[in-house]
Amino acid sequence: MFLAKSSRGIFVFQLLDILEENHSKATWFLIGSNMDKCPEVVERIYKEGHEVGNHTMYDCASWRLSPEEFTAQLLATERRLEPFFRKGEDGKPWKWFRPGHGFYNREMIDLVEGYGYKLVLGSLYPLDTLFRNKGKLIAKYLLWRVHPGAIIVLHDREQQKIQTPEVLRVLLPELKRKGYSVVTIPELLKLQ
């Protein structure tokens, strides 16, 4: 495990270790202000072949922001993410966006598409931010609901620092046993 300057960085490194142990890749939707606190996390995410996406500058409900504030947060985070965007076969960067709190509106879609982003939501959202220390229960719920092409949304907030690793430790081996691969958004799109 790498050493990080913050407990958040150490926590995310733990998640990366679990993904690596299970030969799994993920798309990480990053909050720009968190990137400022522990840039070594983003370096490791990128170096290990994971994908990054834009989750705005702050952890807030994106749909409640004015178009000007939303655009400012999107672009501020983009400036931090630019070195870590992977490129498609056409040479253009893959730019993924997930709205804060998961809600969006038509204006938001138009704005992100205008900046070259694709909006990505989840199809399996276990409401993990509402729980603490319920990792096995959340994993069981996800295993019950999983289907080909599913996009699972899990969080790395401070409240989930015990729960999310537990979810992954139970979930990833069981998914593999059931014949699933855990891949990034671009890999998922290629499979479809």
C-alpha cells in the first residue's frame, strides 16, 4: 500500500488494493476539491488503469446550481482531470460526468455535452451513503440485483471508510464466481 498525506488518501488506496487483488477496474468520479487534498490518489488511479470522471468541484446537488456555478465547477474539475483523461481510438479524450447526488436536468445535459462529456448514471445504487458498517448487507443487495451491463455506484466518503472496503471484499469475488468482470465505463461500452 502507498502512503498518503491524508486519511482519505489511505482509504482510497485501500479500495485500489482490493480492486487490484480482484483483477477489477473502476471508473472513479472525482470531486475536484478532493483531488487538491490528495493528488497522489489520482496518480495511482490513473497508473493502475482505472478511468476518471468529473463529479464537479464540490460534493453538492448539481441540479441545484445555477448554470454559471455548475459550469465553473465542471471546468475547474476538468482542469485538474485533463492529464488523466484517457483517449479513444479517435484521439479524443474520454470525458465522463456524473452529477452530484445523481440528479440532473436537460440544461445540465446540454452543458456537459457541449464540453464533450457523456453523462453516466448508475443502475445499481444501494444508498450506501445512508448506512454505516453495513458492508455485507450492501454486498448481498448488489449480488441479488446485479445484471449484465450494470453500473454500480459506491462512495468513498469518510463515513464509508469501513463499509465500502467490506462491500468490495464480499462483492468482487462473488461477481467473479458468477462470471462477471468488473470494468471501466469504456470497457463496458466496448462489450455492448
